[in-house]
Amino acid sequence: MYADRINALPPYLFATIDEAKANMVAKGVDVIDLGVGDPDMPTPSHIVDSMCEAVRDPATHRYPSYTGLMEFRTAAADWCKETKGIDIDPATEALTLIGSKEGVAHIPLAFVNPGDVALVPDPAYPVYKIGTQFAGGIPHIMPLLEENDFLPDLDAIPSDVLAKTKLMFINYPNNPTSATATTRFFKEVVDFAHENKIVVVHDNAYSEMVYDGYKAPSFLAIDGAMDVGIELYSLSKTYNMTGWRIAFAVGNADLIKGFGKVKSNIDSGAFDAVQRAGITALSSSQQCVADMNRIYQERRDTLLKGLDALGINIKPPKATFYIWAPVPEKYNSIDFSRLLLEDAGIVATPGVGFGNYGEGYIRFALTQSVDRIEEAVGRMEQLDV
Ligand SMILES: *Cc1c(COP(=O)(O)O)cnc(C)c1O
């Protein structure tokens, strides 16, 4: 009944975890969910108010423009200038997205012919690989190893693969490893992309979720990146807006144009009212972002202290709301996540769910209050591992 592309999908691990969690809840267990990467805090009220007002204006009720409201793209360009120091022409170098997942899934359709290769990191957000496969492309895995600070080793990619490579996905600050990229790495990628004629898609979904004074750079800020790159920014994590479906792509005008052609034939754009709320988010005071980061940082430090007590020592990540922790030697990641759930009522995501190179790790999302994280740590301390 299903097309090959559906039959070829890997089993969806997250559905299995949801089921196991539901079983525990049904048994009356007080489950602490540190599994899903979805902010627990509400969208800031000035953004919600802006949406309420916009949705009452009938002008927002009609089909949006394919490329997005010019006012939204202008607000996005101004925000990029302000926070990342990059110059974006909103008319030609920016595109509104219905969330960056939509962007990741559709970009391969613009640049990958059947049989072409896209370079995808592993462990990673699963959509890079699946978006490539849906376009008929062949994903080539770039392992993200701890000994390389979870950056891909570009020299390890064979030249016959490079000859067929059209696209490369990177994501820093990184989900799930919480690694950050150095400017030196971004420079390497720009040179590599020029040499091998590769389009680079940098998913910067966690660009503002940063700690200890760290600032996540834009890939496009590197000399020459604007010739080869598209960068995706999402309002989802930055402003607790995952449910709203709003993001944007910026980058090389020809690339944006090609991507826009795909989108104009698939979707009809993001709801104008949501884009107006997005303008409010991007152009108002960014204090709400700083406030949320302070909360995540306290949660991070609470969980790290607990892991430390278990003999798991991790350097505090500079960005994202994830803790990527090695599992104790005698377990694989699925066994360990099962143990956490069954013996401590804690949901965390086994690393293998993000790819084979995620084996040996488990991901905690800092999406519960400090109190709940303290409770989780207390339970972990009782575990016999
Ligand atoms: C959460 C996440 C996204 C999804 O963002 P949306 O804009 O909500 O679609 C994209 N990339 C990564 C790496 C993520 O973790």
C-alpha cells in the first residue's frame, strides 16, 4: 500500500518511548519527562497579544504570499543584523518558513537529483537524512565524534562521494550533542563547499539558547559563506513558539530563489497573523530570551550536579537545552533509558534514536522546572547502576 519511501523509514523510536511512558503513567508512576526538545514555558505574553490582535484583522485571513510578508522578512533581516552582524536583503535573501523542519525537509527537493549525495551528520535531527531520502538523494553520514568535539571530519569524506555531493547539513549549537562550532570550523566548511561546489545548509535553531556569555555565530558571517550557504533560524526554541510554526531562511539569493520555487508549489506560506506575531517577537526587547536562558542555565547546573554524583562528569554545555551524557559502560543507550524510566520514572532519549553514532549516549532535555530536575537527580542517586 505504501510508497517505497515510506516503507524505507526507520521505526520511529520516539513513538516507542511515548508508549513506554504512557504505560508507566497508567501504572500511577509520577513520570518526569526530560525526553522531548519542546520548551515547557509559555510564549511570552507580548507575542501572544500581538497574535490576538492580528487574528482579528481580516487582512490576515487570506492566502499569505509565498515568500512571506515583506514586513516579516525585514524584521528577520534587522534581527540578523542586530544579533549576528550579517547583512541580509529581505527582498531576495530571506524567506518565511512554516517552521525550520519544513525548510529542512524541502530544501533537498531544490538541489538534490535522484542519486545525488547529501552530507548529513550523525547523531542528528532525523529530518536531514529523511528529507534527503524523500528527494531521492543518498545521505552520506558524517560521524560526530566526541574526540572531534562533535564536529564532522571533512577530510574523511571520500572523493568519489564528494563528486556526487550537492548538499551538506550542519547544525551548531547542536542537537543532540549540545556542541558548538568554532569559527575555524565554519571557515573550513566554506572552503570545502567552494572547492567541491556544495550547498551548505546551516540549521541554527538554537542560536539564542546560550549560556555563560557565549554567543552562537552565524555561518553566513564567514567570508564567502553567502556564496554557498543558507541558514535556517527558528522562532520555536528562541521564543517558546514551537506550536506556532514560524521560522525563516536567509542566505544566497539564487539558493533562496530555488528553494522558494519548491515551496510555492507545495505550501501556501505561513499564516500572516503568525508572521505579525513573529515580527513582534523579533523586533521587541530580547529580554525574554535572556530570562529564559537564565532559567535553562540553572536547570543545566542542577542536572549536571546530579550526574556528577553518579560519576558522569560532563563539561557544562555553552548552548541548547540538552545534556548529552555517556551511559554507564555495561548498558547500551536503549537499555539505560529503559532502566531510567522503569526504575526512576525518568524519560530521556537514547542516543541511538539520533543515529548509530549516538549509541553510548543519552539525551536529557532541560524542559522541567529546577524542582522536578532535583527530584529526578534524587531518584537517579537511588539507582543501582
Ligand atoms: C527543534 C529543532 C528544529 C525544529 O524547528 P521548527 O522551527 O520548530 O520546525 C530544527 N532543527 C533542530 C536541530 C531542532 O532541534
